[in-house]
Amino acid sequence: MQTRSPIFDDIADIMTSAAGAAAGVGEEMKAVFRTQADRFIADMDLVSREEFEAVKALTQKLHEDNQALRTEIDALNKAGKKTTAPKPRARKPKA
């Protein structure tokens, strides 16, 4: 015959309560840590992934345009139509 001991029941209840409280404290600590990390990152003034991808796409487009212009300049140079930069204008002396 098995009897229930009130001492063991009380210890089991305390342990169950302590485990629940520990889990709650753990969740609270995660929330506090996440908030602090978000604030730290915001203070660093980092760019978002969307902003980074937009600038990356723009840079790629500009690179392609630059390559096309270089190809066009090379073709013009080979055809005998040398491109020259405009001559700088003479500066007037300040009086």
C-alpha cells in the first residue's frame, strides 16, 4: 500500500512553481536583451537590408552604363573620331 506524503507533495509543488518562474524570468531576460540589442543597433546608424540591396542594384546599373560608355568611346576612337575633353577656360585674375 502506497501513501501520499504531504511533504513530498509540497516539494513537488514548489519545484513546479520554481520551474515556471524560471521559464518566465528567462523569457523576460530575452525580451530585455532583444530590446537593448535593437537600441544598440539603432544607435549605430546601420543601413537596412532593403537600403543595401537598392544601392547595390543602383551601383550595378551604373557599372553597366559605364562599361557601355567605355565601349562606345573605344569604338569612336577606333573609327578615327578622337574624343577630347573640353579645354579649360583661362581664369581671370582677381583684382
